[in-house]
Amino acid sequence: MVDIPAMYDTYTFKTEDHSYSTFKITEVFEDSIYVDQNDYEIDELSEIYKIDKEENYPGDIYVVTKAEIKEMFNDGDIKDIERD
């Protein structure tokens, strides 16, 4: 799925300070994606469900290249991808 991102995919990832958070894909383009990042982080990966709630996504959109997503995946920073 990391090679073919789709709108509404939810990615669980490891943050720079070794916590965990999520972002949702809002749009997909040829070489980049728009994401809405969760406002919260949590220490335990197994508890990500506690912060993965619609109200925690503020609608602040960030542009990320597909290459950056692939690098995060290859580095082990992306922990899960959920597709509806």
C-alpha cells in the first residue's frame, strides 16, 4: 500500500521524539500527497486507537512527497497503514 497511497488511508508512524501518531491522506497526486496530521502523540503503539479520532485531525494540510513516505516506510518509521 505504501507504493500506491489512496485518499483516506491512515498511516501510523513513529515521531522524531519516539512517540507515535497518525496522519490521514486527503489527496493524492502523481509525486506527492496531502496529509492531515493528528494533533496528538502517544507513547505506546498499541494504544494508538486512543488518539485516532476524527476530532484530533485539525484540517491543517501538509504536502509530503511519495518518496518521503517510501523512505519513512523503508526506515521502519511507518508502523501501520489502514485503508477503508
